[in-house]
Amino acid sequence: MKSEIIEQLGQADLLLPSLLAEGLAANDRVKVRLSVLQAAANHARDPASARFDLIGECRDAGIDHVALETLVNRATLSAGERISAPGLGNLRAAILDDVAIMIRAVKAGDAAEADRAVARLAAIQAGPLESSDDVALAEIGRLTSISDGDGGGDSLHRLIMDLHKALNRLAADHAEEVLAGAHVYALLPQDRPAVEAFMRGVEATEKLRFGHPGLATTATRSGGRLTIQNDIGETDAHVVVIAVEADAVTVTYTDVHAVRAKFFIGLFRNFPVQWSGLERKNSTGLGDDGGFYLVTGRLPFDSGARRDAFLENVGASLVFLIDWNKARKVLREWVSKSDAIRVLAWAAQHRIGHRGFLELGGGELVAAAVHHAAPTRIGFGESLDHALGREAAVDFLKTVLRVSAEALLQGSSVRLARDRIEAALIAHLQRVDRTLLAVMIRQVGLAREIAAGIAGFVSERTAKRPFDSAALAKRARRIEEKADQIVMDARNEIARFGAGRGIEHLVNEMEDAIDELEQAAFVASLVPAEVASELLEPLAELCAVTVAGTEAAATGVAAAAEVPEGHRIDTEDALAAVGRLIDVEHRADAAERAVTAIILSGDFNLKTALSVLELARALERSTDRLAAFGHLLRDHVLTDLST
């Protein structure tokens, strides 16, 4: 199939080495087959004396000797000087096929000689050819003799001999050499640096195919240009042909997948290549509809260094096309189509590739990591971008491809690679938790804002300065509504990411603390303008303790977000903040009781007593919520440490 595509591209010269090899192999086969035909005739004439002795020749020519031995040993001479033998018709057809292969090989290097051979073969076959297993003895003589009859005319055997001479001459004229791993012939001295540059690129990344067939390179000088061809992989019509002329490099690429052809173009975005549009072509016998895509790119150059840099880049990029569509389909199971291509582009850019990923199991590798590391966080059939977020999912898959390639290149165990991938998935899930904890920091900040506003209110009343307490209540209400929206968004994220219940409990507890603080601000707006200093003093202490509680909660959450990174200081800071929250609760209890004792033992008007007492109780309840938040935070930190 690749040969047909190359011929369609007008690069038949590239096929000459392989065609010459095929033609010479066909010559070896046809000589053995003619000998078998002669042996069958001899056995038919004298069964007692003639025996099959061509086993070695058959083996050397790559022909199964068993059927041919049977043909010879069972050949019989019948009336009318005819020979019958099982498979005789097939043997004659195989001989003619070998001759056709030899003529095709000669045509690639000497069209005129091949045309003469075609005419000779037509004349030799002018008479009717029998295809049965019963053949006239004279026909066998006509096929196997050097000349046809006494007149010394042409014969099939003589044609074969002449074709063999032509093949040997062409092989000598186009002596094949291996240059930097490429099979080259008829090169000029100035062609060698370009071929070597291309092969440097191939060699730089060839190891990333991990045993997959492909990347064989052929190069030849044809007319005024050097032509380099690489078969890439085994896929039909997957070929790249590079023509190097005096001032430009032209790349012709064919592929059955349009999306991969576009990916190929994208690999050279750092070079000012002038690309044609994708052109759809057809070739019989290719795929379901015989269709493939062709694109051509042209890069002018003004120096050999510029030319060689581009050729090296082309050579290095080809390995990333092998099994590309297979890898894209596997990645598509976990992320979107565009992100799957983005991951493959990143892997090519960083010379990691995707073949290692496929070699270690592909989709099963990711599924195993999900099953072992996050069975409750990522459901069956759930995409990673839904569970981790789009960018985190892409980043994780990049890690999977990188770890897979490293494991195979370094010869480390598959088990270790799987463990590293599972650890990477856990780390990404922890980053999700960290994102949610960052939401909590915003919550705590809003709680502190309300608490600080109430503390300011008490401070201004103590100083007997005017204060707009109604504005305080209104502002606290707006803050509480903003906090409610944050909580709703956080719950949606928790559900989307499948985060643990502990995160949700933390969010809920802080929501309750904010509700209590908003209630305290509302009560503060109802406190009379004149309040005895003996009530304001313990109330100010309670406010200060509440503000300190919100600050301790913020410190604890920020430290807890960093605990998965493994820094001991973060763990210590988080647990210390929990301790301060518990202390805040105790101090708030004492301050609230002090307010209660003063009110119940004093002589205050009813409105003042009730409003101040309710304010103190609302603030104390908020510190209870903060302390409960601290206990949950402690459990979260200890859980992180145990995983």
C-alpha cells in the first residue's frame, strides 16, 4: 500500500532499492521453480532414476519444498506426450508472477529495458497458456530451455537471464549505502549533511516508539533534488516524503486521518512553513473507501543551518505520529477531544510521546489509578475533567504520559509507574480540596468583617461617639448574603469534585458562624444609644475574642491547605490555630457570663438589658461555631497526614 501511495506522489525513484531487492528475490525463486518444472518432466519420463533433490535450493529461495516435492514425485507421463502433476498449473502461474516482479523492478530504474522485456514476454506467451495440472511436455521445454527451438529464438528462460543481468546492473549503478541509519543511494556529497540532519532527529526520539515497527528511512538523489522518505508506521497511506532543493525543503505528508494530518502541521509552528490545504485523495484497496489526505508544506531557507534545523525537527517529530489516533481515542475517554489533542501536543513538544502510555496499558492504566486512589471520588465512566477540573485533568494526564515513558526508558518496574500515577492522582485530588479550603478562607474573611464591625460599634459606644448601627446591620446582611452565595458555589464544587464530607461540614459550620454574627449585628442595631460602661467593658472583651477567633480560623485553614505538601510547619500551624479556637470559645463563655452577671445583678432598663444580653449571647454562639469548625479542621488535617 505504501508503495502505491509513493508512486501516486510521483516518487517512484524512492522504491528502487526495495524493488531491486524484490526483483532479485523473484529471480532466485523463478530459477528454483524452473528447476522443479524440469525435474517433474524428468521424473515423468523416468520415475525410477529421477528423484527430488532441490530441498536446499527451495529453502534458500524461501519456497515451501513439500508441495514441490510432491509435485515432482507424482508427475506422470500420459498419452500424447503430456505431463500430469498436482499443482503444475499453479507452478507455471508462479513462474510468470516472478517474471512480472522482475520486470517491475527493472522498470523503476530503466523503463526502456522494461518495455522491451514486456514485449518479449508477450511474444513468448503468444500461444495459448494452459492453466491445468496437465501440460504438454513441449510446453515445459519451451519454458525451461535457453532458446526456443533449433532456430535459437527467444525463450522465457533467456528473458529471465536478461532480466537478471539488468537487475544486477541497476543494483551496481545504484549501490545502496547506510548513512546515519538511512538506506541511501546515488547521493551527491552535498546531500549527505541534509540526510544526516534528518536522521539526527529520527535517532533523538526513535526510542520513544518502544519497539513499534516504523521510521525506516530511504533517501536518493533524483534529478535536481534530494528526496527523503520515511514510512512512519504500519498504517496504510501513512507516508512522509521530503524533497530538498537548492533553496527550499518541501514536505509531502499523507494520512488516512484528517485530524492527525492537522496535528502534523501543528508540530512545525515554530518554522515559517507555507502549508497547502488538506486535499482528499483516493487509492484502491485503501481502507473502507480508499480515501486519504495529502498536505504539502514548503520552507524556503537561506542557509544550510536553517535547512538542517528544519529537517532535524521533522525527523524528531515522526515518532509522535505512530499510534497517534489510538492514543487520542484512549485519552478522549477521560477528557474532551480538544484536550486529548492538547495532551498529545504537549507530549510531542516535550519529547515524551504517547507510545509508552499505550505500551503500559493506556486507558487501563488511568482506570486502575482511579480504582485504587479515588474509588469514591470518581465514578465509573466519569470524565477526569468533571472530577478534577479541566486544567487539573489535563495536567494529570500529562503526568501519566511522562511517568509511562520514563518507566520504560529507565527500565523501572510497571508497578512503580502505577504507584507514581496513583500518587499523582491523589495529589490532584488534594489540590481540589485545597481549592475548596481557599473558598473557606473567603468565608472566614467575611466572618471577621462582621465581627470587626461589631467590635467597632462597641468601641465607639465606649468612647461615647456617634455610630450608625443601622448601617452596621445592613452591611452585615449584605455580607451574609454574599457568604451564602459562596456557600452555594462551594457546595456545587463539592458535589462536582466528589470531595469528602469533611470539607462540606467545614463549609456548613462556618456558614452557621456567619449567621450568628449577622444576628449579633442586627441586635447591635437595636442597642440603645446610652449603655453603661460596666456593660460595655465585658462586651468589648467578647468582641475582641470573637475577632481573634475568626483570625485563628483563617490561619488554620490556610495552613491546612498546605498540609498535603508535607511541610511540618504547616501541620503545626494548623493544629495551633485549632488550639486557639478552643481557647477563644472558653474566653467567650467567660465574657458572656460576665455580661449576664452584671445585667442580672444590676439595675438597667429592660431594653438595654435585653439587647446587650442578646448581643453577648449571639457573639458567644458564633465562637461556639468557630470552635466546632476548629475540631473539624483538626480531623481534616489528621486525615491528610494519614494518607
